[in-house]
Amino acid sequence: MPSTKFGCLPTIIGSMPHTDPVKACSLVTQFLKDIPAWPQLPGRSYLENMYVQYSEGFPGVVVEGNSIYIDRSQDLDKSLEQLYSAYLENDFSKYPVSAEYAAGLYTFLNLENLSPLAVKGHVTGPFSWGLTITDKDKRSIIYDDVLGDAAAKMLRLKASWQEKELSKISKNTIIFVDEPYMNSFGSAFVSISREKVIGLLEEVFGGIVGLKGVHCCGNTDWSVLLDTSIDILNFDAYNYAKSLTLYPAEVKKLLDRNGTIAWGIVPNAAESLAVETVASLKDRLEEAMAPFTRNGIRFRQLVEQGLLTPSCTLAGISEEASAQALELLTELSSVMRKRYL
């Protein structure tokens, strides 16, 4: 795996509050010169919702108004056969994400004069996707062995297709698999084994050639995600810094194999953004990193093998607040790099 000494460079999770893809891309490229990411724009269209965005071509999928479900009355066999055949041949060209579903991606791909260090994309993870997408009886498809497996295979193809497109901007690609629902793993509401979660994730990772990351913005059993082949773990360090400190051995193992922790240290709530400064966030970040140094990890290593991100999506705040978040993020990155590298 390539060296990932990012030195706390900034990037984002993906979603932005804009409805105009040109404006969103211009904000991304203004602030994230080293590792830009294409913007998801859920406010522009329901088709850009993170669960709908990657649903094109899935067997039996129906998107109606602001709802998505799997229609089992359709003949699913033929489309399942097509999906498995594309999967076996690794023919990801059959499962692209179209411009209607990702205006920000296509605007981003057409940008000129970009020469970043790396470029970041994102795909919804199979655990969250499989739990969210249901049939007409409101049963999550993850509990259906055939459809749950098909979902992971389709998301793998979508990730491969996206990575191929992004590699036109930089040969160094990073694809994050977004798993917000991992915060409900192990709860009474979700009866899915650790092995199954890891298996579904590894299926998607298998389609990613460059660096692969996982993003989860809540509290979870981090040992599950750290037990996969990820290169980057992205977590909400603003609200849940302590949650990761419970897994020092697993974090050390990730760093020892050149992995990266992406610290989601800039808040994504307007009221928090209003009171934070670069100095207060630097204190908070150092405080989040400090406990790991008691477990044989050097502070400098945490900085060298770190990325900085917002705590989660920026889609829920105003365009002005999102610009403020990116400004804090890039300034914090600059301060950390000057101070420690």
C-alpha cells in the first residue's frame, strides 16, 4: 500500500448544502487543493440522497417521489443475473452513477487546472445501504441473503467505476465507504453478525484499487471496522473522541501498517461553528490524540498519518456555514503542519 503520510491535510466527507454543483465544486477547490472530493448535493434532488445515489441498476429498485424501495413483484432473476455477470467480469462500466444522480461528480470531473496530491470519492456502505433500502413490507434487504449480497456486489462495481473516473484527475485515489448505520451495530434493532458486516465491507473494498477508507459519524464498535483491510478510518472526533480511545491496540495496528486516522474535528452544526476557533479546535484535536500516546504511538506519528475532516456531512447547514467549516478545516491543518511537521 502506498505511503499515507498525509500530515493532517484536509478533505471532506462529501455532502454539501448547495443546489448548484458549480458553486459547490468551486468551494471545494478553493479550500481543498491537496485532496479535493466531489460534492454530493442531497438538497438538489432526492436522487442525490446517499442511499438513492447508488441505487441505479439494482434489481427491482423503484424510486417514486421521495421514496425508494425494492419491488419484489418484478422478475428479479434477470437483473440479478446481469449484476452477477458484470461482477464476475469486473465490468463496472455497466453500473455507472449517472449525471442525474450525481451532478456534483460530473461537474467535478470536468474541472480544469486541478493537480491535487490525491482525489477523494465516496460510496454508501453495504451495511447502511442494506439496512436502509427495504421492500414494500418495510423489510431491510440486508436480511435477504441474495439481495444483501447483491447490494455489496453492486456497490463494489459503483466504487470501481467511480475510482476509474476520478483517476483521470489524480492517479492517487481515495474512496471512502460511508457507514453511518454502524452506530446501530450491536443494538437490539440490528441482528447482523460481526462476520457478516466485515464480509460485506470486504466485498466492496475488493473493487477499490487505491486507498480505501470507512467513515462512521457516530459511536460504534470500532474493532469491527479496524478488523477489515481499510487504509483510513474516519470518525467524528469532535463529538466522539473518547470512543476510539477504547481500541488502542487496533488503532496501533492500523498505524503500524501505514494506515491513517481521519479526524473529524470540525463541527458540522451551525451553533458549534459559531463558537469554535482554529485555536480551540487545535486544543480539542491534541486532546483527542493524546490518549493514544500512552499506548506506544508517537504523537508525531498521529499527525503524520492523519487527515482532518469535518465531523460529518455539511449538507445540513447553510452554504455560508459550510464555507466557514472549510476555512476552519484548512487553517487548522496549516497550523498543525507548521507546529509538528
